[in-house]
Amino acid sequence: MQDFRMETFLAVCRNLNYTKAAEELCITQPAVSQHIRHLEEYYGTRLFVSEGKKMVLTEAGRLLQSAGLTMRHDEYALKELMARVGATERSLHMGATMTIGEFVLPSMLSRYMLRAPEASVHVTVANTSDLLGLIDEGKLDFALVEGYFSRQDYDYQIYSTEKYIPIAGARYQTRAGMNDSRRIRTEDLLGEALLIREKGSGTREVLERILEGKNLSVRDFRKLHEINNIHVMKYLVQEGHGISFLYEAAVRQELDQGSIREIPLKDFNVEHDFYFVWRKGSIFGGEYKEIFKQLKDKE
């Protein structure tokens, strides 16, 4: 069972405020202060410092937070594993981002279930930030994500590398034109309405970082439509309500059918990795790597 002082420390990390941490844990503020002081004395270093009126983690505090989250994850996983001692089936709790969950996960899980018919699989589909939070809480063993994550906090394997493309409906004409003989640039699309995923989505974060590298922003487009469902986004693109940027895997069928087409851009040739991630330093890391091999193997 994880030390109660560590739970207090993690609560302070979440809130960066002793009073709010005390309210969350239903203990007194002096108790919170005492727990943090004990940890600082035990590790011989400051865990938090004040910058003006703001509380921030020190580098040592950041290391302890990462270790604490891994310990919490492993404690939940170990508790479930011990409860199932003697059981013949393996219980797998995994997450996937929406693009992966819709267009990659079904065939992957089908292959895995054929190889491990005794396994009990539990899948959560959500955006990258939510999945990472569920891993931290010990509610997921691992997740397949397309968004960015901290290499300091998570171990990972690359599942696949996917093309990321700008798209429009088959009959849609951008204000800058779309013919192959006059290839346009990303900035030429700013006059269009942009259909984009919600904040926290890996698909959106990839686009935001690409645009940032070009000194652009999603807010530079003429209009934004935030949609948290890929099928709705694709339908609206097909109907000519704007353009979007999605993984080719998500629109492969529509590209083949001709209802959606890729916008040829002179300065946009992007590939991005899909990652299999789990808490860094987890005692179950070796097992997760073996599961990854089974999920990735297409033979």
C-alpha cells in the first residue's frame, strides 16, 4: 500500500497549493505541510519552491512525482493481479486514442484474441491527455496514442509510422486552388474553414505543432469548427463545409472511393508515429513489451 505521505505529495503536485490539497484529501493544512516536510527531510532536498506567489516543483520534486505516479500505477496493477491468482484468464486494461481506436485497433485486437483466447480485454477510447491520466491513476496498463507525451514519465515502443495529410471534399475548391500543376503552401489555406479535433486530442496537437513551426496557428484560419468525432468530421469535409488535417489511415476508404481527396501542398510532407506507452520504470514493463509484440505481430 502506497505511503499516505506520497499521496499527500501527489495531491500537492496536482494543486500546487497546500490548502486545496488539504481540501481534496479531507485533512488539515498543517498535516499537509507536515507530510511534505517529512518527505523533504527523508530525501534531503526541497520538493517545492516559491516563485513570487506561485508554487513550483523543483527538479527533485519532479523526479519524485514521476516515481510516485509509477508506484501508484504498479500498486493498482499488482492488486488486481494478486486478486486473480489462480485464474486462467489474463485481464488486460488498455487505452487507445480515437483515430487508433477507430481505424487500427479492431484488426489488432482480433489478431491478439486469436492468439490469446483466454485473455479478457478492456478497452478505453479517449484523447491522449485523458489516457495518460488514466495510466497515471493505475486504471490502464498501457495505451496506444498518437499525441505527444513526456519521455521522462513514460516508456514506449513505436507501433507504426503514419502519414498525416490535409484533406477536402472531392468537389471542394479552396480559395487558392487545388490543381497539381500549381501546388500551394500551408499558409494559402488560411482563408478556409478548418474542422479540427477538441483540445487534448493528439491529432490536433500534431497540427498545432506543425503550424507553430511555420509561425502559424489554428486561430489564423478564417473559421474553426471543433468536432470530437472523426466520422462527423469526415462527413462535414465530404459535404464541403471546410478542410481538415487527419491521418491517412483515418480517411483511406474515402480516398479510395474518391469522396475525399488530399490537398497537394508544397510545404507539407508529414509522418507521425503511433506509440505504445506505459509508466516509466514500471515493474510490469517486461510484460508490457511482450504484449506489444503480440499486438504488433501481423503473422
